[in-house]
Amino acid sequence: MAFTRDIALLRHQLASSRRDAIQLFRENRRPESLLQNLRRIADRTLKSLVALHPLPPGATLVAVGGYGRGELYPFSDVDVLILLQEPPSAEATRYLEAFVAAMWDLGLEPSHSVRTIEDCTREAAADVTVETSLLESRWLEGDRKLMQALREAMSRQRNPRSFFQAKRAEMQQRHARFQDTAYALEPNCKESPGALRDLQVVLWMAQAAGMGSTWAEIARNDGLTSSELRALRRAELAFKRLRIELHLLAGRREDRLLFDLQPALAEIYGFEATKNRRPSELLMQRYYWAARVVCQLNSILLHTLEDRLFPLPVEQFQAIDEDFCAVRGRLAVRREDAFERNPALIFRAFLVMQEHSELTGVTAQTLRALWHARRRIDTQFRRNPVHRHQFIQILQQPRRVTQTLQRMTMLNILPRYLPVFRRVVGQMQHDLFHAYTVDQHTLLVIRNLRRFTLPEHAQEHPLASQLMADFEDPWLLYVAALFHDIAKGRGGDHSELGAQDVRRFCREHNIEGEQAQLCEFLVRHHLLMSMVAQKRDLSDPAVILEFAAQVGNERRLTALYLLTVADIRGTSPKVWNAWKGKLLETLFHLSLKALGTSQPDPGAVLARRKLDAQDEIRRFGLTDANREAFWSQMDVAYFLRHDASDIAWHTYHLHACVNTPEPVVKARVIGQNEALQVLVYTPDREDLFVSICRYFDEARYSVQDARVHTTHHGWALDSFIVLLLDAQADYHSYAALVQRELAASLREPSRTPCPETRLARKRSRRSRVFPIVPSVELQPDEHHLSWRLAITAADRPGLLHSLAKVFATHEVDLKMAKIMTLGDRVEDIFIVGGASLEQPRAQRQFERDILAALEAPFSV
């Protein structure tokens, strides 16, 4: 009983001491003080526990990992090694089990291992993470001689070169898990590139190489300059505090800067909203700046360690010119002060890298010199014609454009040279579809444009690759990409402000005439093609002619298409899909044809479309009589709203069942697994569109396009384009399933889809934390024959079904719908009609009900 009281008292002391340490941190915000205090509390508790639950005779209790390093975060595991002289006997096992169980009873959440010295050396040889953990081992209790024997055994076994190579490979694999970017919108402050783990990896490598186990020791061994030492210490302290704040705020071990936590974190740090920025955006921008410093210094230190561990013979130094040479296949500057003496060499260094394909990187000395030389990029530097010419040359090179711009950004050279770009470094985008910061997105767009020039990527976008191959001066597209989002976060129209910025850039860099006009056009209208393709009816010749008139000529059309594809692909892995690609290609080809024509004659368009459809129908083996049985029930609007391929497909399936009372549902795959086109033909009824939408919602299909038509004799002919939520799904395997299930659903309205079609869809954290204000705009068309309903809202399951029910309630007829989903944001256009819309009071109520449907709480 007394023993139980001792454990309870120890648990109470542990909890009380931890609370006091955390309270002290909340008062002084000194991260290292808290980490050390929590470590000392754990040390004291474990030593007291050993007195209550003795270890096996001769055993040693060792702190390893972060705990061994002397740091313990509020909700981190307590990593311990119980070191034995020999494998445990049955009696020793009972001692060990009781001790570990008591650790859990105290609330220490141990991560433990039980090994002999031979076990440790064997495990370390097989797994570098074990070797790393033991590198930071620290004696707690037990036999000190056994602990010393472990250190000596590990020291004899450790190979600094092998350790360096293994840890570098491990770091590369970890970075790959985070898409090799520090600029994710919810980064992990421990594991992401540029975060705490990168700092720890370099320290481990340096310790294994004998350069020191602290930043100060590494600096004394000429591994860091005094300014680099200060920068690393500031970044390290910032990340340590951030990780502590995350643990305390979440009340658990949480290292991700989740959207849910960012606003509260910003409040803790004292950030206040500005005119155009949320507090959380300012917090995250500060994070990305710190992560970039860590990435850069991490790269410098890695190269420094490699040079020391793998020294080169003199003959491996190869001259390039009087300023540069190659060392180990990396670019090196001949004089450490070269960039300070001649700032023109800053851009020249990047050009040399681009011109010499045999170079695989930059030496630590040169990286360090470039990083420190960034301060030489001032107003005078920017105005120098030589430097301006060099920058354009960098964009014009046939290779390594993306890599060079990424390196220039990481070294803070590009933001210094282009102050307007500096403003968007680390700039968050809470528009629910961009997955990256503005600067990272910009570099991804340029990367995508570059991929169009590479044969090995031609299969990704065949049309884009073909167009890029024939496009003169593709570097102009990189200029446009660099500026297309550069004005975000300032307020106002970022396209218009960006066009002003690129016009100024072109003037300063001697880009004139048609070239400058193209850059300005692309920045001002970089959203145009996407909006038209996804929001307008591409079967309407007037829409195509209007767009073609805005574009003006084939070169601008080609450039806009290339930039649009690259831009959408650079927003988020979730935003692009094959259906969007098909819409853009369709718009491109139709506009290209329109650029060579005059104002279309509706009668000629109708006649041409019917002739094209007749040709396809004859290839199906149908007679003119078969065709007329179906066509006689269709009005002119039907033929103008559908292209020849759709008309032929409808005719083939419906000519023999024009008057069938049973629902006819047909589905076909569009293109190369791009989308599913679904045809519904049935006697019209009031709840038909609602029923169809309910089926698609319950089956978790995403509707992208809807066209609703009523025949002369009262049958509904509705056509839909739908996407599966699984981007890798085979649409062919779903076509028959949709035909069977949707037809059954229309015959039996209470029927629900089979479980195999249900694909889970969750609301993202970003749409919860950064909601968008729903908007509704209802305007009559120019002929007052129909109304255009435009809605913007956060996406949610059942949204289209909810809207369809509002349409039905107000007896509003849907003629066409264009659904545009951008990540978690929807921007939909509906062409509607109905007598109720002619009455102002009913119209206002309709708009209110639509808005209520958009604002309905999320539920799945």
C-alpha cells in the first residue's frame, strides 16, 4: 500500500513540476529553458523510479534520442535504453517489465529498448537511425562503466563517411515525402525541409565527423561564419519555440502547422491583421523565411562536411575561366571575395552553371559567398544595364532555367533583384485551391512551362509540347509566369497590377514592341482562358468569337493556352483533371479556327452542325428515316447547344425509343479516361433534375457540366459530364454501373446506389478555417429570354442537389449548367428560366433561398 502511495506521490510531483515549468515558459517564452527543465524533471522522476523499481543488477539506464540530447518537448516520448551486460534472464525480465509499466503509470509515455552492447552495435550497423539515437546517449542511472564501454564500442564502429552518406540519403528520402518543398501550406515544423530535423541532421553529421556537437564548436572549426552562426541560432530557437507552442496549443504531440491552429498561433505570437493580410498569413510568411534560411545554411554545411570527409586531389580542380573553376563537378569561385569585388559575377555564376551541363552543383564556399553577396543587390545593382542583360540571359538559356530560379530564390537573390517578387515570398493563398505559397506556385508554373520543352515529358500534354516546340522566344512565357501572380496580397485586381509591373520590367530590360505587349497581355488575361473554358458554353459560336476577338491572334492564343495549362497544373495536385484539359484544348482549337473567320451566320452554323452529325449517324448504319424519328422532336436550341458528336450519340441510342415511357440512361467515356458523359431520356416530371442530382450526390460523382432539354412532345433529354473522385479510376468500368443504377433510381426514387460506388469525401481543414463568403448573382441575358445565375461558395457534398431542390421549389427551369471546381471552391454558372423570375418579389426570394443553400452547414 505504501508502495502505491509512493508511485502516486511521484506522479503528482511529476505533473506539478511540468505545470510549473510550462507556466514559467508562458511568462518568459524561452524555449531552451523549458526543454531543459522538462528534461531535468524527467531525469529526476526516472531516478526516483529506479529507487522504487530497481533495474536488473549491473544494468544502466540511458537517455537516447532527443531526450538524450537534453531536450524534451511537452508531449514528446521519453526515449530510454536499458543497457544490459548480457541477455535478460527470466528474473531480469520481471524487473524490466515492472519498471516499464511504472513509467507508463507515471505518464512519461516511454519509448524504450532493452539491449546489450553487442545488440547495440549490431542494430546500429543495420539501421542508421539506431546509430543516430545512440550518438546522443546520456547516462542516467546504473553502471557508468557499462555506459562508457558502449560509447567506446560505438566510437570504434562508427565510420564518419558512411554515416554522412546514410544520413544524407535519409534526409533526401524525408524531403521527398514532403514533395521537396518547405512551402507547404501546413508544414511540419520538425520534419519538413528547412525545419528542425534538417538542423539536427547536420549536427549529427558534424559530431560524427569530429567537427563538434554544438553550433559554436562547428563555428570554431571553421564550419560557420559568425553571421551564419547567429542566423542558425535564431532559426533554431524560433523552430523550438514553435514546436513547443504547437504541443501546448493542441494538447498533444502535434508538429504540423494545421490550418485549425494557425489563427491561434498567430494570436500567441502577437501578429495583427493588416489591410490585406490575416494574422495567420503574417505568421506563416515568417515561418517560410526561417525555413529558407535553414535550407540554405543546411546546403552550405552539407557541402562543407562533404569536402572535409572526402578531400580531393589537386588534379580534380578544373579551370572554367578567370573567375570560376570546377571542383568535384561543382561550380567554384576562384576568390572568396570575388562577388564583393565584382557584383556582376553574381548573375554570371548562374549563367556559368547553365552553360556547363557537366556541373552538378555549387561548392559550399561559392554558396556561402553568393549568400553573403546578396546584400550587394541594391538599387544601383538593379539599374545596371549589364545585370539586367544577364538576368534576361538566364531566362533565355536552353537548360536549367527552373533550377536556377529556385536556387536564386533560396539564396534570396531573386527577391532582392525583384522587390515586387520579394513581397510574395511566403505569401499564403487562402482561396481554397492553391496548395502552395505565391512564390512557390510561380516557380512551379515556370517549371511546368519548361517541361513542355522536354521530349521526355511530351506524353503529359501532347498539344502543349507540340505548341511549345514551335513557339518563338519561349522565355517570354517565363517572364509572364514570373509576374502573373506577383501582385497578390496588395488588394485590388492582381492581374491589372501585375500587368503594370511586367510593363515596367519590360521597359527596364529592353523588352520592346510585340514581345513586351505579349508579356503584358498574358499577365493581364492569365485567367481568361480558364474562365471561358470552364464557365461558358463552348458550343455557342458567339462565345468562341468573343474570346477569339479578345485574344487577337494565333501567337497570343498559343501563349495563353500554354500559360493557362502550366498555371492550373501549378495550383494543386487536386485542381487539374483530364476534363479541364479537354475543355482548354477544345477552346484552343475552336478559337484558332475562329481567328480566321468573320461573324458567324447562325443558320450556317446550324446547317454545318447537322451535316456533320448526319455523317456520323450514317457511319452508325442508321437511315435518314431513323434519324428523323428523333430529330423531328428537337428544336433549333437543341442543335445549337450540342456538338455534332453528341447529337449523333443521342440519335443512335434514342431513335428507336422516342416515345418510351421507361427511363433511358446511357454513359460513355470521353477521350482517354477524361470523364464520363451521361445521357438521361425520360418523360419529363417536376422532380427529375433533383432526382438525377440526388443520385450523383449519393454515388459521390462530381458533376462538371449539365445540359437540360425538353422535346416537342414533353420528354426530358438531359446530358451530364461527371468525374470520379478517384483521379486514377478507370471510367470504362463505371459506365455500365451508372447506366444500371441511375435508371433504377429514376424508376424507384427511394433506391440508393450500391456501396461499391460510394467514395468518401471529407471537408478540408482549410475550408473550415478559411471559409469563403458565398455569393449569388442573377442577371437576365441580353435578349431577356433566360437568366444567368452565377454562384461562388465552398464545395461540399450535396451542393448541386441542394440547388436543384431550390430550382424545383421555385419552378425554375434549368437549361444549362457549367460547374467549375477549384480545389475546395466552386464557381458555377446556371442558365435558367421560368415565370417566377419575372416577378421581382419572387426573384428576390429565389436568390435568398439559393444563398441559404450555399450557406447550409456541412454534413456527411
